[in-house]
Amino acid sequence: NEVDTSTTWELIAYQVRSGNNQQPWAKISLKNNENSKIITEESIGTGMVDAAYKNIEKICGNFGELTDFYMENVNSGLNAQAVVNVRLKQQNGKVLTARYGDTDITKASILAYLEIINKAILSEKFAKK
């Protein structure tokens, strides 16, 4: 039996909102490619990325502790691309890393976290083989 290496969760859409007189909010729609279902969640958070990450965990589940989150730029100016790096420590002690770059910091953050979630799911599939 081959292990499925396709991406389980795929970003369909996201919306975020923040301001000096409102709580940061995010709405995320993800598609589960194993059953083709699209699930949408919305949350408030300490910031837009925190709210988005809460939605991802609501939809996908919790795969461990996010131990590192940082951004770096790969060029400069108004169209600079931010690369978001994340590190996840799984319950079994294994550490996974992911990164994603985009000119939209929120999008890069969401896709980096989704990448690490998909890696965690794949890791669990390989462990069961």
C-alpha cells in the first residue's frame, strides 16, 4: 500500500479584519481533499494571524505546539515579499518546520501553518504504515 502524499487541507478563501477600535477577526474556508468538503470557521484573536490560526485548528485539529513563528523579507520596498517560518512540536516530540512567502503577510502566515499541518498529517500516515 502506498501512502497518500497529496495535500489534505487546501486554502479556499480567507478574510481578516483589524483596527484600533475592534477586535482582530478572521474567517477561513479550507477544503479537505480527502473528502472534498469545504469547512468555514471564524474567530477573534489577539491579532489577525492568531485569529486565522485558531480557525485552522478548529477545522484541522491540533497537531502540537507552535514553538516558533517569525518573518523575514526577501527583498525591500512596498512590494517586498515576506517569508513566514513556523515550527511545530508534535505530541510525540517530533519537530516540523514550514515556510511560505508572499507579499501578503497574512496569506503567507496562513499558508505556512497549513503546510505544517499537512506535514503533520503526512507524518502520522507514514507512522501508521
